[in-house]
Amino acid sequence: MRKILPVIVISQFLCTSVWFAGNAIMPDILRNFQVSPSYMGSLTSAVQFGFISGTLLFSVFTIADRFRPTHVFFACAVIAAFCNLAMVFNGTDVKAWLLFRFLTGFFLAGIYPVGMKIASDHYGQGLGKSLGFLVGALVLGTAFPHLLKTGAIILPWKYVILFTSALSVTGGLAMWLLVADGPYRRKSQRLDLRAYKTLFQEPRLRAAVWGYFGHMWELYAFWTFVPLMLQAYQLRYASVQMDIPMMSFLVIGVGSIACIAAGYLAQNFGAGKIASVALFISGTCCLLSPFFLMVPNVNLFLVFLFVWGFAVIADSPLLSAMVAANAPVTLRGSTLTLVTCIGFSITIVSIQLINALLTENNAVYIYMLLAIGPVTGFVALIQTKKRAVN
């Protein structure tokens, strides 16, 4: 049993490396294909929209329940790898890439949520800590493509796509060959739209849901624009020289440590309390971002980004576990699916809003808008603190 979680975590990490592969190669795309900077937001949103569509369809047709989840994971890992790889095919252009990124996101719906299901099939107790490791693997997988573009490696953009596709296939194979069905595997119901009502009726569930929605408003927008924050700072201070891909990898990747640490802390202090602290810190970072994006001390600037990168994701596994714990048993699967779909829909709104409003004049102040999310989530959790949200 102890060997199962590391395999699931490593497989999740390898397969989710295709998630932000497009973002890691954006400087090459901007340089070689004459697209506007806003194309980065569109490329990220295409993946998110694909993921939303995939989670809904996978749930409606109960794919992971009708078939062995490890086989579903493997099949989706291979197909997602192929869709990612299609970006380097001759004859494809930047418009076709949007379709391929959509399809990559669609089949990621058979990797990230199914990976969590496989973990829950094996671990009836301590799910919050297990999800901390799984979300940590997602974070590291998300950050990994940036590492492939660092000055220490300097892979051409096509090789980044090839390498991440190979990792996805490897992760799928590991899950298929090394992980059996868990002892807690149970067949669940089809998507039940009555779960929409439950999201806002029961106070403890409502607080967890609003916390998750606020968290998602900030999270993927922050991850998307971290390279631009670093690039803008370097342009503002000509004497500063940074390896932007490496720093992007580290700022995003530190969140993997945050997820694991939050899972352990929640065992002693409660998931609601730790999630509230994380939301408070990340919301404060949003509001203070103008000062730190302009501070002439590069070390202070980087420390700020690391703190933000740590806090922005620390609440994710805890909020997911809280939603699962407070959802009606008969509607738990549908509730988790709906919350995930709505949450990722919110990421498209925040990314596109920042994308549309971002200019050279407001580049320092624009990220204050991300505070809307963590402030909303924090208030929701605090208001129900006496009801034992966790």
C-alpha cells in the first residue's frame, strides 16, 4: 500500500507536464510566429476550456466508473501526449494549436481527477494528506516545462513538446502497469444536477465551495503571468539579469512543497484554518503586488514571488477535501465534478480579464484584481468558522 501513492504521484507529475507546455514555449512562439502577447492567455484558456469540457463528459458517461480508472488514466495520458505532440507537426499553425491545446486539456480530465479517484480508492483515511501529494505533483508537473527552457538546459521549443509528450506516455504506462484497483473502489452514480442546489444550501459546504472558487480565480492567472511579471521586472531594471524560465519553474514549483506541508498542518490545526491562512496570505500578495513589482531590490522582489507562489496553491488540496467531506454522500461525485468544472471556468474569466486589460501603463497594478478571489474565499471560510468547516 505504501508503494502505491508514490507511483500515483509520479505518474500524475509526468502526465501533467503537458498542461503548461504551451506557456513554457511562449517566448519562442512570440519570437518566431509573430503573434500578439494576448495569444498566451488564449492558449492557456484553450487548455482550461478543454479540461472543463472533459470533466463534464467524463462524469456524465461515468467513464472512470464503467472502466478501470488506471486504464482510463493510461489511455488519456497517451492521447493527451499525442495532442500535445501535434503542435510540432508540419502544416500546423498557431490557430490549429488552440485546437490541440483544447484537446490536451480535454484528456487531462482523465488524468488529474482520475488520479485523485485512484488515490481515494486506495486511501479511505488521510485523504487530505494524500491529495496534498497529488496536487503537489500537479504543481510540479505544471512548472516542469519551464525548467526545460532554462539556461542550464536550453531545449529548443519543439524538444520541450517532444519531451513532455514522452513524459506523459511514461506516466500513463506506470499507472497502468504498477497500480491495481484499490480496496475502496465503488461504482458511483451518474452526474446528478441536483448537486447544483446543494452547493449553496448547506453552510459548511457553501463555505468550502466559495473558498475553492476564490482560490481558482487567482491560481491559474498567477501561474500564467509569472513569466510576464519576471520579464517586466527585468525590462524595468536593465541591470537585473535573470534566467526567467528557471525562476518561473521555481516560483510555480515551490507550490508543490506548500501542498504537502498544508496537508500535514491540516492534520493538527484543521483544513479550514490552514486554508484560511493561505487565502489571507495570497490575497495580501495580490494587494501588495504593485509595491513589490516596482521595488528596486531584486532579492526582495523574488522573495515576494516565492511567498506568493507558496500561498497561492497551499489551500487547494484542503479545499477539495473539505468539499468532499461536506457534500451529501449520495451526491459527492456530482458535487466534486460540478465544483471542479465551475472552478476551472472561473480561471478562464480571470485569465482573459487580465489578458484584455493588461497594458504597459497598468502592468504593475493589474494583478491587484486577483485579490477578488482570495478575499471572497477567506470571508466565506471565516463566516462559518464556528460551524466547524473542517
